[in-house]
Amino acid sequence: SKKDHPIVDLSYIDVLAYCKWAGTKLPTEAQWEKAASWDVTGKKKLKFPWGDEFDTNKLCCSLKTYGDAGGTKPVGSFPGGASPYGLLEMAGNVSNWCSGWFESKFNGKHVRLDRNGETLSVGDNRFRVSRGGSWYFCVPVVFQVAYREICLPEEVSSTMGFRCVSGP
């Protein structure tokens, strides 16, 4: 049973429909990145949610070849990989859809909202972004907080999921 695993195989469009139904939103890239990496105590951005060194014991990822992890693991299986805010699986398990269009020079500042609260940017209005890397990958760079995947909004994959935020 996969009832305690992340939900996957949903397009960006599907996820937006869910968020509307649930009264929540997807995080912007800037929100996602801060939640994944900002160490308030040390007043610095971490390379990975748990620190600056890659550690396969802190996330669900493939170890030697792409896909050898075999799929997702139950949510909460890697408590040692928590971000400074206590969020789990900000790296690994599934990559997370973020709100907004892909912007090649993302710096977290060129974001504005349209009348429906959907983020817009000066980026390419064909592609969306997912963050965090997934179980499928075995290359450490994919799990760095700064790594971004470019995705078509209609794309669905067993490696992509989402998380919601509430509030403005």
C-alpha cells in the first residue's frame, strides 16, 4: 500500500485544481527555497536541507544508478534530513511543483501575482519548475536546494509531487 507515500503522477494543472479545492496554494520558488534551506540560527543558506554535506541517509534517492531506489518511501522516513524549519523531504522522495513560470535567472525577486493569485514572472511562459530532486536520481547536485528542474505544466511523473502552503 502506498497510502503513506507522497502523491505523484499529477500535472501542474491537476495540482492547481487540488489547491483550489483545498483552499491552499503551491509555494513560490522563493518560499520553497527559504523553507528548504534557511538556517535562522546560523543566518545562512544551507546547500542541502540538513546541512552542507551530501548524505544518502537523509533522503530517499537512488544510490548507484538512476532509478535503483525503486520508487517513493513513506513520508517521514528520513527525519535526519529535516530542513531548519523542520520540513521533511525537501530533498529526495519526490520533486515538488512550485508556483510560477520558469525563469532562467531565478533570484527570488522577480515574482508578481496575477488576479487569481497565481505567480507570474518575467520567465518563459511555457515551462514550470519543480524543486528538491526525487528518488530516481543518484547525483548529489540534483538534491542541492538551488537545483531547479524545468517542466511542462502537463507533465506527469512518478518522481514529481507537491506540497501546499496556506496564507497570503
